[in-house]
Amino acid sequence: MDRKRVENRTSTRQIAQLPVSLKGLVWEQMQAKTLNMSEGGAYCNINHFIAPMTKMMVTLVLPLHKKNDDIHEETIKCEAVVVHINPEEESKSTKNYEVGLWFSNLRNGDKKKIKRYLENTV
């Protein structure tokens, strides 16, 4: 059966490789790396299976440019929900998973910071 993926995003994804920290209710904090992101979520590479619809806390550190071209870091913390994972099933032989996260309660100010970061990295 050929399944087509429905795109529900309202923001365009852009390549962005940033370290990200994920913290769930039943696991300790784990480090990951974004592969791409938008104002509404991120696609990350992780080394553990996380079931779809799992809620977690996400911490991103964005390197933002100031007007004088200095770079300062902005830390963003928000809740996120796993919307998909690839491969779709946990396997002991799988070392890496790609997980799609939706930022479920991102504050407007943090959304603007992500937008500014993405606009300046293209």
C-alpha cells in the first residue's frame, strides 16, 4: 500500500543543524540535533525511539546576530509533541531515528526569535 504524507505545516522548513535538548516524563534529558526546523517545529536526529504523541520539553540555543554582527545566544524552552518518527517501530538494531516535533506552546517572542534565526541562516 502506498501511503502519501499530508503536509499540515503552516511554516516553511529550512535546514538548520542545532543542538537540542529533549526531556520527557519517563526518560532523562537526551541530546539531539535538528536536521531542519520552522517556526512551528523541528525535525531531529535522535538515538532512541520515542512514540508518536509523546509530550516533552525542548531546549534550543539559537545563535542570533546583533546589528553589529556580534553573535549572542538565545535559549528557547517550550513543550513539544512527537508527530512522527522514522523508522515507525522500535528496533534493537536501529541506532538512529528521525523525529518530527511540533512546538505545542511556543511563546510569540520565541517564535519571532526562531524566525529571525532562520531568516539569517539562508
